[in-house]
Amino acid sequence: MRLAPIALILSAQLVLPSAHAAGDLTCTITGASEVSATGTLEPLAGGKNYYETVVGAEFIVQRDSGQMMGRFVNNTGWKITVLDPGSAQASYKVLSVRKGGRVQSQFFEVRMQDKGERKPFVLVAAEVLHGTCAM
């Protein structure tokens, strides 16, 4: 009978904690840029890579751990360091580093001190993503 597996899945969803906890940030990407050969910051043009559809994408940041989860932003398996927990006077800052054949890094900053419900963020990696986050 097909109903039993569906009922099991639905009951498991009710029991398991949500991936989004109070105090976590939900961030929306409003743009993606890259540094040109001349050192200027330029918007990523369509067709360059998978970031061409990044505008409007969301991701979640667990503030206590610095873990970021989303389609375009994810630091699972990286060494994550919360550099500053953020406050009404300071930005929330996270550094993520992954070693392998080469070292990769991401720096994420949310201006928690800015007025308003939505706080601006920047994520610097191979590209620069920016947008806003809300709690």
C-alpha cells in the first residue's frame, strides 16, 4: 500500500527539527560580480557559469556555527570560523576555508548594525555575491 510510506514521511517531518532556527539568517542574493583583469568589479554576465541565475536565490546561515546552506552558497565540509557574532554595533563575520588540491576561502559579512529589518551582506569568494539578510 502506497499510503504507509507517505504517512511515515509526513510524520517524520513533524518530529524532526527545522533546518532554520530562531536567530538564523535567511539571505537573498541580489547580485553577483567578479573582478576583471583590470581590477574593476563587474557584474557576472549570463552564460559565464551557473551564477547566471543566482539573483533571487536564498540561503540560510546558522549564526552560531557559521554554516551556510543553499543552492549557490554552501560551506559544508569547510573549516568555518565565526570571526564576529555581530551586534547592534558590529557586523557578523564568517571565514570558511577548504583545503584540497588548492586552498579555497569565503568571507561573509552582514552589517547587523544597519537600521531596518533587512541587513546588507557581501560574500567574497571566486566571485562576489551581495544582497540582504533577515532574521
